[in-house]
Amino acid sequence: MRNIASMCWLGFGLLTLACDEGGVSSPCPGDQVPCGSACVARGACITSPNGGQANGSGTASTTRTPVDPGPYSSPDCTDSSTSTGTLRAQFSGANLSATSDDSATKQYRLSTNWWNKFDGQTIAYDGLSFTVNNPNDVGTEDDNPIGFPTMYVGTYDGTATANSNLPKLVSSLTTVPTVFSTNAADGARDHYNATYDVWLTPTEATLKSGEYAPPLDGAYLMVWLFDPTKRQPRGQKRASSHTVEGVENTWDVWIDPRSDKSAPCISYVAKTPVNGLAFDLNDFIKDAVKNDTGITNDMYLSVVFAGFEIWSGGTDLQVKNFCVNVN
């Protein structure tokens, strides 16, 4: 994972207290909190551990041939929603009521999260799908994404999505079937990624209001669908073409150890670009535990995010489907 640090991050991972460093020099009014260069309502600033180191000098974007168009699906994760709308503010969100596999009412949360730069970006959603529009081609020249538009389940900043079955002890996980389908690998793949951002915490306590990142003795786990040509994960590459049992493809593994400002960040980056995954997230968690990356069996799976870290552009990036079941 990367620090979304500069909006509150350190490198390729998240930041220390997610949103306390980005340019707001005086206290925010009322119950608002700093996020990048703005004051926002609590819960509106979601930090991803990335941030992003530049990967070489810039060259012109090149559109690529479509990659495995999917659609991705799993009989073990078939949540659906009829919610529709468009989010137009820098920091806004929507609770998406979903029908789950067992017919129970479940909830997902969608967040715009343009924490670093905003000039008219919008997010249109239709069920458990959303599409990005960046009409003014907002971008950044530094290592900080302009934002992390995302959908998630779990409890973040004191707000819980219904029937997520989170937090749950890592050693007690049986399966975590999930689907993340996008069109992101079909584009230039230069200044954005498509990624899971998974937060693990040291106890079963949920993240309370005002808590914007896992504690230092927790961890971030990221799963990137491809390696952007001009960006790279936080930390150092510790393994190349690594095989994760139960999951197709091979993976470069980047690790940024725990510091006094951030929990450790472990990023799995697909060697062969894909538009999506339908898999068991627990396979990555077990692999991270087995290989002593900083994630342990006595941690708790707490929040599962999926979306796009965007450094520039991003118009027409689409999450076609997102689903997570924690068992």
C-alpha cells in the first residue's frame, strides 16, 4: 500500500494520523478535521496507505489494447444494489443498501475523497458500480494522489456499514470471497492504479470517530491490479513474480516496515495487468502472515476498501462491480 501520506502519508503507504498534515495550519471549525488543504466533516477523509513514489521520468501516455475485459464474478459473492446518483462535492459519500447472498440487508459506503486537489470531479454510481469524471483534467506533479475515490465495507471513523461481519480475527477467517471488476487496465496505466486497500487493527475495537488510519501495531495490505508506469508502491520491492497459493497471476511484493508514523504497508502488485479479480482475499492475508511481512494471525481484519488512487486524469475509470463477504 502507499501512503496517502502527503495528504497524510509517508511514501507509499498511509499517513500517520490520516489527514493531519496537508496544509491546514490552523484548527478547523466546529467538529471538522483537516484533510489535505481543506477542513472536512469527520469521516470524509479516507486515507489510503499509498501516496505514490514517482517511477522514472514522464513520457507521453500510451493507450493500450483492452485487457481481459471480464466480467468478473463469483458464486460466493453476489451482492447487488439498486442505488443510483452522482456525487459532486470534494468530500461526499453515499450509503448503498445491498441485498446479500443470504437475503439480509447489507451496506456499502461510497466516498469521493478528493483529498488533495479538486476542480469539479464527479462520481456517478449505479448499484455497486461507479464511474469517475475529471472534466478539468486535474493532476498533481508531486507524489500525492489527487484523491482515492473508493467503495468500502467495515467501520471507518466511527461509521459502520451494516452486516459487514467486521472486525474479525485473522486466525478465525475461513474465506473472504470478493469481486473487484474495473476497466482500468485498458487505459494508459500511468498515473492511476486500481487497488484494494485493506486495514488490519491490533484489537477488535472498531475505528472510532477521529481515527483515520490503523494503529501503528496494525497494518495495511494492498492488492494492485497492475503496476502504473509512472508510480510505484511505498517501500522496497522484497519479492518478484511471487506466487500466492489459490490466486492466479504472479505478484511483486513491496514492503514498507512499521515506522513511528505509519503501520507497515504490504503491497501485492500484479505482474500481468488485469481489469479485475474474483478471488479469496484471505489467500493474500494468509500469504502475508506466512512470509512474515508484518501482518499476524492475532490482528483483526477491519476495513476493506477498493477504488482508484489517481495522480492525474482518470476520466471514465469505472468500477463495474465490488463485492466482499467476510466469513
